[in-house]
Amino acid sequence: MRSPCSSARRGELGAVTAELAAALPAAVLAIGLAVAAVAAAAAQVGLEQSAGAAARAAGRGDDPAAYADGAALRLEGDGELVCAVLERPALAGALTLVARSCAHGEGR
């Protein structure tokens, strides 16, 4: 004969499995969003470094497009400064990253 305790435990195990199955998609989504956020932050850092290199190149009179690394480049003059603005889509176009850096333009 079965004891009432063993039936109750089996029912609880089924409830835990059902709760885990319901929570698993949310956990996977949260982890995916965290990974995407880290990837976007890393891309932003790289874009800012490229903007700095492009601004320095433009200030020296070199071609700043060589440093744009595939991003859309726009140059702006601000007095003695030359500024490079880079824009690149991220996260499959859901986000646009923008970086701006300026350098002294005495070499122009």
C-alpha cells in the first residue's frame, strides 16, 4: 500500500517542474538582454576610440575615413577644433550608437 506522503511528494515535484518550465523563458530572455547590453556597451567603447582616432587624423590633415571602421563619419568644425562624429546601428538596428571626439586642427 502506498503512503500518503509519497503521493504528496510526487505532486510537489510536478508543481516545481511546471514552475520551472514557466520561468525558464523569462530567465533566458533576461540573460539574452544582459548579453546584448554588454555587447552594445563594448561596441560603444570601440566607436568612441575610433572617433578619437578619426578626429586626430582630421586634425593632422590625414584621411579620417580610414579610422571610421565602417561607421558613418561626419566632420564638424568648432573654432580651432575639428570634431569627428561617428554613428553606427547596433542590436540589429534597434539602437544607434553615436560617438563624438574633437582634436586641435592646426595641421589642417
